[in-house]
Amino acid sequence: MIRKTYLDNAATTQVRPEVIAEMAKVLAEDFGNASSSHSFGRHAKSVVEMARKSIAKQLNVSAQEIIFTSCGTEADNWILRSAVRDLGVKRIITGKMEHHAVLHAAEAIAAEFQIPLEFVRTLPSGNIDLEHLQELLRSGVPTLVSLMHVNNEIGTVLDLAAVGKLCRENHAYFHSDTVQSVGKCRFDLQQLPVDFIVASAHKFHGPKGIGFAYVRKGIVLQPMLFGGEQEKGLRAGTEAVHNIAGMAKALELAYEHLEDEENDITSLKHYAISQLQQHFPGAKVNGADTFYNIVNVCLPIAPEKTAMILFHLDMKGIAVSRGSACQSGSAKPSHVLAEILSDEDLKKPSIRISFSHYNTREDIDYLIDVLQSV
Ligand code: PMP
């Protein structure tokens, strides 16, 4: 039997058993429509509101600042669109390495509302050039800055406090796509000068199809969907009560075990890097000072083998992600790596390995073995 090795936790994560149990219980027992006024509805409503309170407590915000959405993409799109449509934003500043949920949304919204879209420079390390951001902000145009916290492809980390401070000083709104970091590091949103963040449960061992937006108190966005009164009328549609409960449970567990799991995953990542460098002299980590659960590495393997590496790993039961151009010509190169790698390195195979607490050193050893046989 093939050994199944999941090392693609930035794409999605395995749901924790306790989360599955909680969701099954809610599906079986709390099936009422949360908008109904009878006891079935009231029970469902209380599950939704308890979940909201629990999530708010983890992030040190008030429950009314958390709006449930179907996913991170939806939350990103809503915030960008509503900021331009409803908050008087006349310019969006973002980065070239954003997830497409922000990048493509920003392009479409800027075109639709005929406002400029400006890009902050990326440093060779993969980090955002804060001096350039400061320069851009100086113009005084009402602006939304949208910059991600942890990059999903290479794991570079934005200094949220520093960017938030710059935005405050220049009266700009600040949105951060925190899909890769919520549940993986602590947030104190009372302290952090951020106006909007977004999260997606399937990235922190919760269910798919559910996420949330945090919208700072006092900022009034307009609905993304029109219909019923759910989510204060901002996001109409019958609540997925089981998903909401599962997300809250997943976040509670993520923060309960955070330090232990972070330590384990960090040492696993160090082990993986050292093994890769030992067995593939010349292997280079893409991006500097990256988040503890992601490593994107450029391998000194012949470019013509790039296309088949993932296929070969997959045949052996290993899941990682593509980090670079596919030589078959059918896939576009990663827009993230294209920002920071030389043309020569971009042709070499890069893979993204992303860990969770379910991984072991044996997983890494097996990955190295299989990579050596490519
Ligand atoms: N932003 C980032 C940084 C992501 O990694 C992802 C998921 N790949 C998303 C947004 C989209 O989240 P969702 O899958 O919940 O739509």
C-alpha cells in the first residue's frame, strides 16, 4: 500500500476529530433555521451566536465585529468592493504577491469604479517595501491598503503593526488577508491598527465553506448579498449552523494547542530544510524569515524535470504544491515566485511544503527519499 503523506496544509487542512464530532452533533440536533422564532430556530440561533462570541473572544474583539461568510474569498471581495463603493475610497494599494482573492478582486473593482490600483514594491526577500508604501500613502488620496499577513505560497510575513500604523497616520483603511495566519498565531485586534481581516476555517482544521470577516466597530459596510436579515442584513442567506459551530470549535482548539503545535511544526520545518540542503546541495529557500508552517524551496533539479516532479510525488502518495513554472507550457508560472526569483531560478522546480501538527519526521524522510528518485 502507498504511504499517504499530506504536506499541503497551506492549501487546506485535515479537520480535527473534535470538530467533526461537534458538527455532527449540530447537524443532528440543531437543524432549525436560525431565523425561525420557534424553539428549533432559537436553538440554532444560539449556536450561531455562541460561535460568534467564541471567535470574537479569541481575537479580542466584540461579537458584532465578526461577520460570517462562505469563505475567505468572499470576505476579501466584499471588503474591497464595499470600501470603494461605500466608504469613499478612491484608490487601492496592494501587492503583486497577494492571493488572487485580493489581486483579481482589486483589479476588477478598480476597473469597475475607475479608480487607480497601485502596487507596493516587493523586496528581493519577498517582503513588502514599507518605505515605498509610505511614499505612496503621502499623496493623501482616500485609500484602502490591502496587504496579506502570511503569503500562502512562500510564507513571508507582513508586519501588521507597522503597516497599520502607516495607514492610520495617513488616514487610509487597512485590510489584511489573514487567511493563512488566523488560528496559527495570536491576534489582539484591540491593539492592532487593522480595520479588516478575513479568515477561512478550512485552513485551521475546520470545515470548508465557512469563513469570516472582521470589520472594525464604527466602519459601516453595505450588504454583499441582498435578502434576509442574516448577519445584520450584510450577508443574507440561511446560516450554515454546523459549519459556523465547526469553525468556532476549530479556532478554539487551534488556540488551545497553539504553542505546542507551533513548536513541533517549527522543528519539523527546520528538519525539512536541513534534510533538503543536505540531500540537494544548492537547494534554496524562497523568501526570507518565513512563517513556521510553510517552506517554499527551489531545488537544484534539471528544469526539464519540473513538470513531472509533482506527478511523481503524487504517484507515491505525497501531496505538496507546485511552486514554480510548469515546463509543459500549460500552466502559468507562479505570480509570487515570478516577483522574487531570477529567470534562471524560475525555470527550476520549486515546491511548497506546508506542515501541520499531524506531520512527522518520517513524512519528511519519505519526501526526501522520493525526491531523490526523481
Ligand atoms: N487568501 C489566502 C492567502 C489563501 O491562502 C486563500 C486560500 N488558498 C484564500 C485567500 C481563499 O480562501 P478560501 O479558500 O476560503 O476562499
